[in-house]
Amino acid sequence: MALAQVNPTVGDLSGNAALIKDYFARAFEGGADIVAFPELAITGYPPEDLLLKPSFVRQNLEIVRDLAKTLKGPAAVIGFVDHDKAGRLYNAAAVVAGGRVRGVYHKEELPNYGVFDEKRYFEGVARNGAEVVLNINASPYHRDKSFERQVLFRQRARDNKVFFLYVQTVGGQDELVFDGDSLAYAPDGRLLVRGAQFEEELVLVDIELPVKTRRIKRGAEVVQISKTSARKKPLLPERRARRGMDRVEEVYSALQLGTRDYIRKNGFTSVVMGLSGGIDSSLTAVIAADAIGAENVVGVAMPSEISSSESFEDAKELATNLGIQFDVLAIAGIQRAFMDALADPFAGTKPGLAEENLQARIRGTILMALSNKFGHLVLTTGNKSEMATGYSTLYGDMAGGFAVLKDVPKTLVYELSAWRNSYGLAAIPDRVFTKPPSAELRLGQTDQDELPPYDELDPILSAYVEEDRSIREMIALGYDEKTVRKVVEMVDRSEYKRRQAPPGVKITARAFGKDRRLPITNRFRQPVEVPERVTGRRRR
């Protein structure tokens, strides 16, 4: 068996067909009898409303027929979009061998939660019976999902006394990342082989089935069939199934792959971002350099009159360590020009949020100008904690094409940065880890002027945003009531900002965007009753 965990591109039907042909040839050379490709390998996943275009579905069907004619050698299982005479669409798998399509399976269990919308497009039908179960998949990554899969598949193999083979797509698609990590289990639950995480790979595994004889009736004739291997060949050398990544490395790899594929698949070759000297912009720059090469990354320091010398020094040191282009564009003069223009309408008012946010908006305008002039994709640097609470500036630090850390809580930003510094060159300066985080939009400002400490904030955000806990439940779990109410209010009133944020890599079970869809105009508020305290440890 060959499991081809490939990286297709949504809508690139001919490119995906070429990818299938390439991996099919590799599987044949490796001696495979059957090669399996991921779910919707022809179209890429998820195709979304491309499925509503008849020409898209038609071309996908033509490619399946062409592949069936041209793929000579092992049988192949290929994910594609099928339809019936009534025009209903099916998420399907084609079994091709001997120059034609031998059978088609329509996906039975259609997910319709979180990022999935399959019931919007596909009909469901049932099939039964197998000795070797082949599961072709496109399952978006989130933290701990790999462990959940392994527990599930091991149990399915044991329960049904079958070989269970799971092939998973790999790559980034808009906000989603697919992690590869294809798996094969024996009927006793043993893990036979495991594919690479976040990389394309052809995974080969031997499945030794006992010879069985059965009698079937074809018309008036009774035919005796023995199951034997079609061709004799040596067994693959034994190898231990590879171990998976640790949790932090896994997230970093997902961010790197998601960023690389968003840039590459959307036709960009370079990126630009603001470098503030803080932890978020530092990590974003490191991920970008790892994803597409330091020579394709531009960092821009845009100091104002209140920017600290330490922040500038840290930004410059980071750029030097990474080897990325570093530009300095001071904004003090631009800010004065704006304030002169706004002198009359602002007359008689005290300086405040409008003046502070003006600095962020000037920086956003500069980055977009550089993008227009040189074709860079602008990367924003905000994290999930900021996105959740609205601690960000529309058309300022939120202005850009892709938000690398959009689904990464601030505490995890520090973990990822420390992990990356321990891996090879320590690119992020030590001071970035120790100084108080600050937007530096006013003198002496720190994040904790407006937000609870991140080690208190992030667990509450996880409980509220990712687990849908109520205020009552969170207080019962031991969180401070005043802090909980403040955080919930900030999250609820910031939906309009999140709706205007660029896409970013999903790494949690519930990311902002497709996972969590709330109306902007919304008067529902959490009940105010306070519960009795419950015993037990506070969750982390």
C-alpha cells in the first residue's frame, strides 16, 4: 500500500492532476499494489463555492476519467467531486485500475461543524463491508488533533479486526493547515507506519492478508475465488514508526507551513511587516524567514517621537540575526502633518485614543504603500489575545494581507519564541522576552494598562472563546469574577473588528473566522448571576 500525502492547491485542477501522476509513478516504482490519495485531491480542499460552478465540477470529472486511462500499474484511490443525474454533488473516492474507473464511493458521514460546510454542498449515502479500511482525508490541523486521531484509529482497527490506513492531505489553504501525518494500523492496533508531519511524503507499507477462498454465484455459474497477491515482490524493510513532534514544535511547523503556502499559492514571493522590537513582530519575522527565506522578508521600523531606543535596537538586532532587509522610516513628521490637518476639528479636546491610534494607522499606510510599490504581501503581527479583546487598531496594526499569529494566544507566542531560539541561531534578542509588552502609542504604556496579565487573560479567553463557557461556569472554575466580566465584555464588543481582520493560520480547535461565527449586531449578553464556588483546582 502507498499513502500519498500530497499538497494540492484548491482550484488548480491540472496542477493537482500532475501531482497525482507524479506520486503515482513513485508508488509504482516502489512496488505498490494500491496507492491512495487524499480527500478531494483533484479539486483541493475545501473547494467551497467553486462547487457551485458547473464548469468546475465538469472539469474535475474529466480529469478523473483521464487519470483512469493514463495511470498504468497499481490501483489508485483518488478523491474527487461526483454528481448524479439529478445534479446532486458528492464528496467521492474513485477506484481506478486497468484503464478505467472500477468503482466510486460517496462519503457517508458529512461534517458540518466548525470549518466544515459539507452538508451545504454534498448529499450523504451509505456503504458497508471491508477487510482493509482506507480512509482518505482532508482534516484541518489543530493542537492535539494528532493524538486524538491515533486513539480513534487504533481503536477502530482493534474493534473491527481490520487494517486501518489513513492518508491525510498536507499544506496550507487560506486559514487552514493540513498536517500530513498519515497512519497505518494492524488489526491488533499496532502502529505500522506514520507519515511525516507538515511535509509531502509517499508512505509505503506492507499489508499481508491471509489467502481466503469464497464462492459467489454469477447467474447459473458458481465461481470459486482465491485472494492472492497480484505480483510477487520482497517485503519492505522493517522500520519503526516515527515519533511525532512535541506540542510547541508542532504549532510552529503549522504556522510556518500555513504562512508559506498562503504566500506561495497566492502568487507572492516576498513579505513586508512592521518591526516594533516586541515579541509578536519578532516571532512573525522569524516564521516568515523560515517559511520563504530571509532574503524575501522586509522588516520596517517606524519610530515615533515616543518610541523607545530599546525597541529600535531590538528590532535592528533581530533583523541582523535573521539576515532580513531592515528599513527605517520615522513617522514623527507624518504624524505632525496629520495633527496640523486635524487641528480645527480636534480643537478644545484632550489628546487620547484618536491621537494614539493615528500612529498605528500611519504605520499601516506605509506598509501598504510598500506593498503596492514592490509587490510584497503585508504580514500583520497581532496575536489571538489581542484579536479577542479588540486590543488592536483598525486600519493600523490590523492592516495587511495575512495574520500569522491570529490564532496564537500571547502566552503561546512566548513559548514558540523560546522554542525557536533554542533551535539553531537565537534570533530573538533576550530583552524582547523580559521587557513589558507595549504598543508604545503613549509614554509609559504597557499592555497591562488595558488588559489583565496574559497568564490570567489567556485561560479565560480559552474557556470563553474555544469552550463556550458561561460567566457562571468560569467563575465556578475559580477565575476572578471582575476579570471574567471585563474579558467577556471586551470579547463581545470587538466582533466588528475581527470581521475586518485578515485571515490567519488556525492552530486551535476554535479559531476566529469560520470556527466562530457571531453576528456583529448582537444584544445578547451573558447572565449576571454569580454561582457558588466549586471545589477543585483552577483550570489552566
